[in-house]
Amino acid sequence: MIFKLMPGLKHLVQYNYDNLTGDLFAGLIVTFLLLPQSMAYAIIAGVPLAAGLFAATFPLIVYALFGNSKYLSVGPVSVVSLLGFSGISSIVQPHSSQFLELMILLALIVGIVQIFMGLIKFGSIFEYVSLALISGFTSAIAIIISVNQIKSIMGVSLPGYNNFLNYSIEVLKHLPKVNIITVVIGLGSLIILLALKKKFPVSPGPLIVIIASVLIVNYYDLNKIGVDIVGEIPQELPVISINIPAFDTFLILIPIACMIGFISFVESYAIAKTLSNKENEILNPNQELIGLGLANMTSSFVGAIPVAGAISRSAVNHQSGAKSNLSLLIAAFFMLFSIIYLTPLFYYLPKATLAAIIIIAVSNLINLKQIIYYFKSTSVDALIFLATFIATLMIDIFIGLIIGFFFSFLVKGFKKC
């Protein structure tokens, strides 16, 4: 019974120690990606870096025990971070203390929603969701995230993102105010990241640019001449507690949580299913929902942001030799070690470098080539892709998703008839 509830625990109890070397190496490699990404995605979510770092530790441990994928790297991801920021910023002022409280509460509600979906066997909904919807939505989200990082690379303050066109105009207006040194750091980081990404299957780029930029900023005191740095990151382990929200606040957050819960599941299950198919393993979508739900609730309990399975980190975990979910626990252990002992080293890390890391990380989500494939194969999928992509990019994230769902359910429902 306990193994049915905790399939990850079953994998650990029946562990084959011949796999230890592969799991240890994969866990270490994933940590190299997870450490900079968790800080970068905290910036996207509009919360302190510590909220991103802790989201990459305890939730991953919980998922490793309750999820049934051996490879899914659960933690902060770009799409969920942006959805959370967009949803909460429509209620309260971004970067305020209340903003962080609502973000933590949102993670709790997302967890509850996902567990509920798992209990009612929500996995069957995939029959009605077009992959073109997911591809169009994530492509638009990746572009939005990238555009939002331009202000950090320019070293200027910009108004909040409204839509792609208006924000692009604001970027052009602020070009004369750029901080040249910040631009050099940001563009230099981008160039190094791109070069190393092409050269290595598992790129050490993020760690290299972080170390190099920290040393340069510290040595030349560039933070004193306008280069924005991350500053002090709390090292203390969080105090686990549950704050009961007011009922009206709970109601306001439910629609946002439902959308994030669904999208984070779709992104997580897509990569988990792909990797399980390669190993001829069976993956239960409803158990995945429960595992993700418990991970999100854990993230809330430790004062962190909503989480999901990351496509890039999960693929790297598998490619690096992971054979079991022990690799996930090893990555979580290395993350805890880094938070406790290494975070002071990131004090002089320029935000322009983190912005470059974000842009390169989300670039893999832009699937504009898919539209050519859809036009060649089926014009219906092309329509769903374009409608979702354009509406998300030019109007609003949530409206774009609703429009995509409308077209997807309409088309799939028509085909069923």
C-alpha cells in the first residue's frame, strides 16, 4: 500500500547499487544547471532569490518519493514563474511583502489543485488538448520572458510588461539611458553561453559566466558605478509553517492556481513521458499529478514559489546517466549544501548575467519551426498554434491560453464527433 502511494520510495528500497555512479554524476550535473536557474527564475517570479533556491530543494525530495518518474527534475521553471508573477501582480504591487506572501500561498493552492486533479483521474483530459496549443503557448512565453530580461542587460528600469508591442516601444525609448558596462557584461555572457552551448552536450556555460562575472564585478567594484548585483542571499534553512489564508483571498487565487496547475502538469508530464518511453517504462499521469501537487505544497511550506518538472534539466539528468530517482535526491542534497555554504559567493553576481542565463535557458522553448510542420501536416494544428501564440504574445498570457483551449477543445471535440 505504501509503495502505491510512494512509488519513488519503492525504487529506492529496490535500488541497484551498480547504478550509483551514474546517479551521482547526473545529480551533480543537474545541480550545475539548477543552481543558476533557480536564482534566475526567482527573478522572473518577482521574489527574493532565496525563494527560488529553496524551491529547488525540499519539493524535489518530496517529488522523488511520491512521483513515479525516475528522471523528472522538479523545481522552479520559467513558464510557471512568469504565470505566477502575472497572476499575483494583477492583485497586488510586485516586489512587495504581500506579493511574496501571495506567491507562497499560490504554491499551496496549486498543490491542492493538482492533488485534486490526480484523485479525479484528470489525466484523461490529454485526449482533448492539442500539442499545438502547448507549443504555441510555450513559444510565446519564452519570447515574453526573454524580452523581460532586456531591462537587466540594458541596466535600466522599465514599466511592467503589458504586451509585446508596448514593451518593445518602451525598450526603444530607454536606449539612450543604457549602462554601457552592464550591456557589455550582459552581451558578453550571452556570447559565452551560446559558444559553450554549441561546443558541449551539457554546457558548463552558466557556472563559467557566473564565476567570471562575480570576479570581475568584485575586483573592479563595478557595482559602485551602476552595475546591478543580486546582493546578500539568506543562508538559513526555512521555518516550515502553514498560514491559513482569508477565504476571499483564497477564492481570488483559485483561477490562477488552476491554470498554473494544468500548465505545469502538461510541461512536466510531456518530458517525463518522453523519457519513460525511451526506457520502456509505464508512467501514471494521475500519480504524477499527486507527486507534483505534494511538491508544490512543500514549496509553499518552506516559503518558496510554485514548481514543475523542467524540460531541460530532466533531459540532462537522463543524458548524464541517471538510472533512478536517487539522482533527484542527490541533486537536492547538493542544492542544500550550496545554499548553506556557497551563497555568499554570489553577492557580486550581476543581474545582467542572470538575465543572459534566462534568455539562453528559455530559447529552447521557442518552437517557431513547428508552425511550418503544422502547415505541411494539418492546417487545423497550425491554426491552434498561431491563435495561441499571437494572442499570448500580443494580448495577454491568460487570454492567449483561453483562446488556445477554445480552439483545441473545439477541434478535438469535432473530430470525436
